[in-house]
Amino acid sequence: MFEELKEDINAFKERDPAAKSSLEIYFLYPGFKAVRMYRRAHKHYLKGHFFRARLISQKAARKTGIEIHPGATIGKRLVIDHGTGIVIGETAEIGDDVLIYQGVTLGGTGKDVGKRHPTIGNNVMISAGAKVLGPFKIGDNSRVAAGAVVLHEVPPNSTVVGVPAHIVRQNGVKIEKTPLDQIHIPDPVQQEIDKLEQRIKLLEKAKGDRENNENI
């Protein structure tokens, strides 16, 4: 138990440059607290003590703003940075050395039965606000950009962005020419307005040309 505790604390130290001490992580980090309480709840869940397991997980959610279902399977050295608004579903599986930021959902689509939630490989990073929905896998060493909505399997060593998410880099090679930019995202509403304005200009030009031909 102490080795597991030490591993978790060291993982937070390595991933969070703001961490000043082990005591700070142990007593003040909501992500660390949520992971520790999940491990307690998961042990009760495996023993069939479902009510007690959910009681612990709901206490953790109230204290930290992070909701991890006790039935989820989580590997070693999970780091939850900040963490507010994170939801991890019952059949989700998370590998080792995973980093998750605030606002992430590992959820289902409502259409699946049995295995309903995603499987996250080893050494995966899921950025703020990303949603991973469905019973598929995010491959080892992959990166999910902030705000991405992932609805399909992601191969290992990939970077995915967008809504719905698509691969922009795999095995260190760019898949498309557009750069990965998590801030300057095109406004789809404005894009549609621009298209309509362009269409109106073309129609007005065609109308003007027709009137000129009639006057000749």
C-alpha cells in the first residue's frame, strides 16, 4: 500500500511543476484525493459491496468535483491535474501513466450494453474538456487535444483534435497540413454566414448581368 501511495505522489511531482512537496500533494491535491478514494471504493466494488463503494465515490465527488465510478479499472500512476468536472464511467479502463485534465468525460453513448465506456492505453494524455464516448480504445502514447470529442478508436502514438476528433499526427508524422492549434479554432457559424454572403454576391452579379443583357 505504501509503495502504491509513494508511486502516486511521485507521479504527481513529475507531471505537475507547481507541486512543491509530498505533503502538499497528499493533503491539498483534489486529483490525488480522488484517485486514493477511488482505490478504496474499487476494493469494495470487487467484493460486491456496491452501496459502500458508491458511497465512497460520491463522497469523493462532493469533495473534489471528480466523479470516478468504483467499477472503473484504473492502472498505476494516474495523474488528474486540477480535475474539476471529470467523469469516468463504470466500464472505463485506464492504463498506466495516464494524465487527465479538468472537464474530461470518459463516457458512453447510451446505445451500448455491457462494455459501454472507453479503454485508455498506457501513457495517454487527455487534455481539458475532451470527451471520449463509447467502448473503443485510445492507443498507447496517444494525445487527445483540448475540447476534442472522440467517437472512434484511436491508434497508438496518435494525436487527435476536433469535433468529431480526427488524427492529425501518427508515429511522429503529420497526417494533414493544418497545424495543431487548440486556441484559434474556426467559428463554424461564421463560416456558414460567409458562405451565404458569397452566394448572395454571386446571385446579385448573375441578376445584374442578365438585366444588362436585356437592356442591350
